[in-house]
Amino acid sequence: MRHRVAGRKLGRTTEHRIALLRNMSSQLFAHERIQTTLAKAKELRPFAEKLVTISKKGTLHARRQVLQHIHDRTVVAKLFDTLSARYDQRPGGYTRIIKLGPRRGDNAEMALIELVGSDLLEPEVETVPEKKATKKKSTKKKATAKKTEKAAKKPASESKD
């Protein structure tokens, strides 16, 4: 029984899982939007929101606490300079998870996790264009045009012989 056991293991050891969350949170703060599986996004949300809450303090101690988890100083600078100012009046809920549907290869449920307020950015979701039936019609027209050209050439060549 799993009574009072919080969190997902994500099929990884503890060290690997913590490293995964650290990398994903640094990419989330750098790009403000990442695409991942739904389970990873749900685990990343509280981890990243705690870092934003710490960064809102703006003290040296808070910066060092965030640097324990995010080792890229440019990302930490962005978090403290731009993102903490964006969420200064917001009491929580800094991230949003949008479900995207199953992944084509292994049918894993995909999600887009983004920082709230980055709505001005264009979505990075890949869209696959659907095939149209007009292409098939155009190939049939080309095939019939080739047949008529061959038929027109045959009598002309037979009359020359």
C-alpha cells in the first residue's frame, strides 16, 4: 500500500530524478515553455514554483538557495531579474500545464508546461500537415495526360513508317 507516499519515481533513481528536475526547471526558466510527458510536467510544477517563490525574495541567500538547484548562472539571473519581477504580485500558480495528446512513438501522454505570463511567445508545438485528396487527383490528371500524349504519338509514328 502506498499510503501517504507523495511524488512519482518516473522509473529513475533518486539522484537521476533530482537531476532530471533540475535540468527541466533550468530549461523551463530559459525558454519559458517546454514540451515533455505529462507525468514529468506534473512533477516539475511544484519544483519550479518553489524556486520562483524563493527568487521573489531577491536576497543573496535566496540566490544561493536557487543556485543549489540551477547551476546555470544566466538562467538564475533571468529568474531573479525578469521572472521574479513578473510574478511579484502573484501569490502562486506560476506554471500552466497543457495536455497535447499521445506521443506517436510510444503513446506516452505529452504536455506543454509553460510559465504564466509568457503568452506573448508563439507556441513551439509541432503541427503535422494532413495530406489532401487534391494531390491524388492531380496525379491522376497527369497520368491521363501522359496516356493521351502516348496515344497521340503512336498514330503519328505509325503513319511515318
